Amino acid sequence: MTRRPGAGLPVVLALSLVLAGCGLKSGSPMVDDVAPGSVGRGEPLKGASLTVTSKNFSENIILGQMIGLVFEAAGAEVLDRTNLPGSISAREAIVKGDADAMYEYTGTAWITYLGHAEPIIDPLKQWEAVRDEDRKNGVTWLPQSTLNNTYALAISKKNNVKYKLKTLSDVAALARKDPNAVSICVENEFAARDDGLPGMQKAYGMSIPASHIRKMDAGIIYTQVSKSSSCLLGEVFTTDGRIKAMDLDVLQDNKHFFPNYNAAPVIHTATFEKYPEIAGLLDPVSRKLTTEVAQVLNAKVDVDGEDPHEVAKEWLVAEGFIEEG
């Protein structure tokens, strides 16, 4: 299931740190028959042995597989240690050099790893701040993608024919005009977090009666918003494949309340110093990764049940980055 990276980290931090060590004992070589396409020509990583990692949700696994496949096409031997439990496990692997590369999220790094309470509204400035501050941890950030996996509210297109909501300010206006019209389904955590429902209502001057706020598991929210009358609105994650599959409209966060969670490759600095060619391999891939692309790829895994490795490979081949041997 696609989810916003970093959610629930205070609760699982200790467990994740314990799991980090044991999680890295597993892994398997990537043995794909792939060749350079628009990236990897001349096999600049020939002779390198590199380890890729990821967190344990679909989107991040797909992105980790992309890195591994690009490294393979560029001549490297690649060990696949994706799907580690929790964000901290993968993060510690990069910091310690137990893994060489993964895709990380700027908001997760800025707030969770680096300990800042307030996000930076401008996505580029937030990436620059993370890049600069994380150098001391032995982590090199490559340029970010526009893929932004953050919180949002969504409404079914069917219901939105009546309300014509486009922004969260529109929701606030509707709640003032007709309080009974607005019901919202959210996860327990979102209902309590300062960067969730309470903070959002404060930022937008929104007042939704407690009786109109329904708490449930994330997967159920999409179904309820799409197919029932109990939730006019629901908490979603912007890159989730079920947004398109269930015909939902995502409402614009026009006051930029929610943090940016742009995906960017992070490399163990000693690895990057040894193989600076990695930047030229991954930068073109990141430039093609958008929120909309992520929705499509995530849907292949979370809705259609496809394998993340195959989804990553098919996309890289279709985009011409690599070729099948």
C-alpha cells in the first residue's frame, strides 16, 4: 500500500532501529538481462558491487528497483535489499554504508531525520536545505523529482458534480455554508497529528463537527469516498494508484499547509565519491518521475497486483532508459 513516508515514525522508531540490523542480513542479487539505453552507455559502473535499498511500501520499492536496474544496465553487480521495515531501517543503511542508494523523501528527511518542526514551503528550497544539512551524516542528495507523496483530501468525481470543489479553501467555505454537507473519513493518526486534520482545520479556518469525522483504516477510506455516502471527503496520499482507479478528485492544498515529500535519490557519500557517474545515471530518471507517473505505477502494484520489480523494469524500458538484453 502506498502511504506517506514517515507517518507513525515516533511510534515505530525503536522497533525500526532494532530491525535495521537484522533486515540487512537478507538480500538477493539482481540478475536481469538488461543493457544501457539512454543511460549507462559505456557501462560506467562496470566492476562495481552496489547495494540498493528501500522502505516497505509499494512506491518506494518500485523506486528502489529502478535504481538497481539502472545500475545493472550500467555494468554493476547489484544486491537487492529493498523492502526494509520502516523508514529508519533504510535510512540507517545509507548512513552506515550498508546500502549505497535509495529514493528518499525531502519532507521525511527534513522533519523526521533532521528534526525540524516546520517544513519549507518551496520544494526546491526544502531539497537544498536537506541536501546541505545531511552532508554531515555522510548522505549525498541528488536532484529531486516532482513526485510528491504527501497528504491530501479527495472527493469522488460523482459527488463533486454537485459541489464543484477544487481547493481546501472551497471545503472550508462549504463547511461554513452547510455544515451538514461535509463529512470526512481519516486514519486515527491523521485525526490527531498537528500536520494532519487539526492543523489543516486551523490553517483553513475550517470547522468540521466531530460527529462528521469518521476514523478508519487507510485502505477503507478510498472505498468509502468512492462508493458510499458516509464520507464526502477522505484523507489520501497524492501518489496513490487508487485515486485514478476509484475516480477521485484530489483537492488542491492552496495554502500549502501539508509538507512537500518529493522523492530524490540519496547515495552513501563514500560510494558517490568513488562512483560520481551515478548522478548522470539517475538524474534523467528523476526528471521523468512525477506524481501522475507514480499514481500509474503504484496502481499496477496496489490495484492490479503486479510485481514491483517488473513494473519498474517495464517503465524504464518504455522510457528508453534501459533496454532488455
